[in-house]
Amino acid sequence: MQRVSRRVSAIAGAGVLALLLTGCGGSDTSKNVSGDKPKADQAASTATPLTLDTAPRRAHYTDRGKKAHELTLHPTLLELGSAEDLKDVRLDDDVRGMVPHYLTVSITNTGSGEVQSAQVVNNFRLALADGTAGERVSFFSSNPLASPGSGPLETCNGTKAPSALAAGQAATECRVVMLPKDTRPATVSYSDDSGIQMWKVEGADTGSSVLPSDKPAEVTWKDARDKEVPLTVTPKSVRKAGPDALADYNLNARQKAATAYFVTLQYRNNGTSKLYPGMDRAVFLRTASGQTLRPLTLIAIGSNGPKGCESSVPYGMVQPGKSVRQCGVYLVSKGDKPVAVTFSSTADGAEPVTWKAS
């Protein structure tokens, strides 16, 4: 009987299945007719373990049927792969040039009912120090009869928890997460309605592309008339709001459980025409767990914003050579914290600018 070597031929973005082609076909499908592994398998690359916190944590998970579950969970292993692991992979544009990381997590159902493990595993995230989340990818095989390879990519893909965990049952699962080349992850996190749990990965840094918290940046902004306007953007503060800062606003239970942060930036109009101050919609807050938060929409007649987060000239125009300050409200989940502020210009081809959160 011929031995068919499993090979990877495609990979997709976060949350999307990618195809593991297995080379099935006629008599020429595989040249390895003996019991030995192909040379590619013999020279399979090895992954490098990273040092991280693996302390078990308790979580209160609510499934899609609104049923609550008690869990104990934690990461057990995080390994850095290499581009060699993906040498036979046709990469999608959104992950091209990235490097695979292999994250293995442990889940124990400490409640009384059955829990779907896949839903729980999907709540884990790997993030850089600037809050950039890794791109999670999944694979399936086109030929289940093929012999799996021995590389770290296929080993991780073969480590799966059962679809459902009974009360008291524990399981591990490995997920492939793609991160930009020459970066080091900072956190493994788990999030659900009860909040966020985080585990630190040693050796991370924010990278040279992240600016100091108060450094001005020169950008181009496309205004409502589709005209490009030069701006100087300067972060002023990222600060936790007081407990009653949003008392005058109608928030739901989940919003009330989060911690409100006020993020203030200053914009100087360096163009030759007046500018409507709509730049606040392009500001995002990144968190340690890898979440990218949009500003909260607050409606209050006759107000420039909540107390301590007022915006100057919110309904007027910014004249050439003048500046405006704008403050946004961001809701950060329990257990998480801000790490970076990003401004994403509307100008064609403009790259986002990121600062450390002060």
C-alpha cells in the first residue's frame, strides 16, 4: 500500500478554514512507497517554546443558549514556528509574511452540564505588546486516510479537544495563530461575558513603530469634500473615568460592567481651508488582550460630552492654523487595560499611526 504524504496548500484569515491537501490520486501521487517518511518529513522544522504564565484561572462562560458554565482554563504551551513550516502553503494576502505560533490551551469543565469546547477555545487570543491581535487560522484535511506529517504545523492541527466536555472532563487543544515577522507576543488572553483573563508571555516589546504617548505625528486627512488636509495629531491623555462619569447616559448591563476610559487627542489644521472636526471617528483604543475598541456613541442634547471628556468646537469648523481637542469614551472589559492608541487616516494609502497609551 502506498503511503501518501500530507501537504499544506492553502491558508486563510482568522476564523476561516484552510485546506490541507493530501496529494491523493493515481500511482504517481507519492514516490514514497516504503514505510519511511518522505525527506520533507525527515527534515521537518521544530518549534521554539516561549516562556509564559500557565497558572489555571476560573471563568464563568455563558454559551449561545444562555446557559452558564464554570470552567478552569489556562495556556499550557506556546511555541514559535518559522516560515519553513509554511513552505508548501499558499498564503492569503492578510497573513502573507507572518509567522505561525502554536498555542495549546487546557479546558476543564468544572460545572454540572456539558459544554461545547470549540466555543470556549475560540475565546482565546494571542496579542502583541501594542495590542495587535494575532490572526487565528484553522485547517481541515481533504484526505482523512493520508498519513499526517511530523512538522509542528500538522502536530498542532492534530491536537483537538472533543466537541463536547462532560462535567469534570478536561481536554487540550492547539491553535495556529499568525503574527507579524520579527515580533514577540506579550499576552495570551481568554474573554467571555464575565471579563478577561490574561497570561503574560516573557520577552515581548512594543516595537519601533509605536510612538511615545505624547509625540506629534504628521498625517493627511480626507475631509467631507474628499479633499486631503494636512494635520498634526498629538495624543494628550488616556485616563480612567470616574465611577459616575457616565451616570447621565443610558447604558446596558454589559457597558456598565466595563471600565470607561477617556482618550483625548489634539488636531492642528495645517491646510488652507476650514475643516469639520470629524477626526474622532478614526481613533481606536487597543488593549493588552488584543481587542481594538471603537469610541462609544453617546447622545446628549446640548452637551459637548461627559464631564471630564468635553470636546472643543464639536459642531463648528477648525480654521487653518487652528487646533481642536476631541475626547472619546472607550469601554474596557474587566481584567483588561489600554496599551495603545491608533489613528487611522481616511486618506488614500495612509498607514495607521500608533502611540503608547499614557
